[in-house]
Amino acid sequence: MSNETEIEPQDDGVGRRSLLKCMLWAGSGVLWTIAGGVPRSLRIESAEAANAAAASSLSFLQISDSHIGFAKEANPDVTATLRQAVERINRMPARPAFVLHTGDITHLSKPGEFDLAAEVLKEVRTERIHYVPGEHDVLEDDGRSFLDRYGQGTQGQGWHSFDQNGVHFIGLVNVVNLKAGGLGNLGGEQLEWLESDVAHLSASTPIVVFAHIPLWSIYPDWGWGTSDAAQALGYLKRFGSVTVLNGHIHQVMQKVEGQVAFHTAMSTAFPQPRPGTAKGPGPMKVPADQLRHLLGITDVSFVPGQGRLAVVDHALDQPSA
Amino acid sequence: MSEPIAALRPLARRMVLHAALAAGATLVMVPLARRPAAADTVKVYIDNFTFAPAELTVAPGTTVVWTNHDDIPHTITSSDGAFKSHALDTDDSFTFTFEKAGSYRYFCSLHPHMVGMIKVG
């Protein structure tokens, strides 16, 4: 991944310089840990990182924006790069408990695209895959193609929650019923559900939220934000550890605000430009030998008792740790 | 009818450019100052997540054709439900004929920061 990732200037809770230093390493084999809202980065091969990995009882993977069906210049073979991402996951030292797909599974919501994605993803060595839709997965029929496949046990347009190893996971949908001139949107019904979903949890429960469009305002001019995210995050304010995992922008971005750590993942299909560096947010064409450096997966692990999650991005062309 | 002509100028420029690119600048025959008749067809293009022209004024009966030049699908969705396209993949078009006077706001339902307006009158 690029070493030029930028953060929002209004970050608090951590010095800009130290965060930038961490970010210089993001995606290049650096273990990201978040303790009490303060991120630290460790070289992945360090002893501490090895110990953290060994003690970790929960490890899961995030995969995003596979865009099966896309076949333009920015990547004529997105199926091949998704397969490569699956191989990358299967080479991880610890088998992930599950995988989160943060949307844009397909490019045009076509049944054949969903089928092909499912065929490739069934090769992932894991228990199960949780999906939330991207806007490309709900292009037609009010998202029926997505819900018929992945809607079982979910509410509304596919939002759901589950618990694993003491961590509460919440999958949100912010790509439907969007309003003219607006951004991603969760909507009243989903926000009500979220409020009641977390009401019974103790404040010490680590929370992981995953959704397609970023839940923080990265670049509204390109629609990179969610209009009612503040209300959702308001319901999570009392929790000591909140990790928000998003996709949509096809690049790694991170921000820590109080107890909340935000992170966006690389795509497995094509990169997009850094905010404001191009005329629009469309697919970014890069030399063929650089493409796999800008595509990748995200590895997340939770160490019980430490209340922190480690987030590590792996580019497809990076050798296994 | 001066407004529709003004609105057509960017389009005409664009057509000139297209023709120039296609024919080595020797076959530029696009009428620059033509008055639009009621049955005209006017084009809107999508490039880099932007409708161009973003605002257009046409006479009643005018057909507007939107064409997506992006590598990403977009929709043409009226804010008040008057029209809605399917997702337009690269180079796909959507056509709507505006019979009644009025102001029609529209946006891309996938990327709602993309907005446009057709004024009919």
C-alpha cells in the first residue's frame, strides 16, 4: 500500500506526527495496535508482535470491494486478483475465525457476478463469511440479489450483529435509499435497531462495526462519508474500544478519535485515487507491476484482556509474514 | 428562446471536439448557432462522477439523452420520482422526453453527491 496515506487534520487523542509515523508503515508489514485510543505500531517481526499474535484468541480477516464483473483497464481480471486475495488469506499463519466482506462484492449486481464471487470465496479456509452490501450490490430490485444470498438472519437491508470471543460485531448498511446531494446513509430504522442492539452490552465490551461506505467524513466532495454516522457513533460513545472497518474508497486510511479507531481497507479489484488528487474517485490506472501493491486484505486480531485490536494491512504482492 | 441556445453551447463545443478528434479537424460541421426545435434531442454526459452540463434548459418536448463515460455505473434518478434509469454501465445511455414545463432535479442514486437539473420551459 502507498506510504502516503493521509489523515484528517482534526484527529485528537494522538499526535499527528506519531500517527503519520505509524501510517508510513501501514500495509508494509506493520502490526497496528490500539490501546485506550492511542495507536502504536510495531514491526511485525518484532518479539512483541509475535507474542501478541500467539496470545490472540481471535483473528479475523476483512476483504472488500472485489467488484466481480469489472473488466476495464484499471484491472481487466478482478477474478484473478480476488483468487490471489483468497490465497493470501489461506497462507496466513493463523486461520481466521471468520471473514468480513465490506461490500461491492459485484460490480453490477448480476446473478452471474454473485455466483462467481461465491465460487471464489468458498475457497477461503474459514468458518464463515459475513457480508454487508456496497452500492454495487444493490443496483436493482431493492437489493434482492444480495439479500437472497446473504440476507438470512439479518434485519432490513442486511444489517446484523453477532458475538465472538467477547467481541460484539455489528454489520451496518449505508448504501440504500440515498438522498440527492447526500452521502452514505443508515436511516432511522437501522439507527433504532443499533441503539437497542447495544443497549444490553457492558461498556467494557469491545465493539467492531463494519460497513461499506466510511462512517467518518473522509472526503464529502466525492461522497466519502455517511450523513448520519454521528448518531450511530453516539450510541457507541460509552464503549471503551470501538473499531470501525470500512471499504468503498479502495485504499487504506486510518483515524483515531477518542476510543474509536477508524480503518478503511484496500480493494481486491482496483485502486482509487487519494482524495482530491484526481478529477473524480473512479478506478485508478497504474502500471501493471504496481497493481498488486495497491490491492490487498486486512487482518484483525483481538487480544483478550488488553482491550485492543491489532489491524494489519497486507498488499497482494507482499510475501507472507 | 435565447436560454436554450446558451445551454446548448457547451454541448456543441463538445461535439466539435469529438468530430475534430474523429476526423482530424477537417470535418467540423456542427451548427453552432442552431435554434433548438421542440423535438430536439439534447445530450448530457457523465465524466468523472459529474453530469455535464450540470444544468440544462430545454423547450417542452425535448428529449434528453444521458450517456455514462465512467468506468463505474451510475443512475439518472429524479428527486421527485418523475424518472429513474437502471444502472448505466460504461457507454450506456438513458433517454427521457420532457413534455411538461418545470424544473427537474436529478441525481445518481449510487453516488448522490452527483446532482443535475433540467429546466423545461
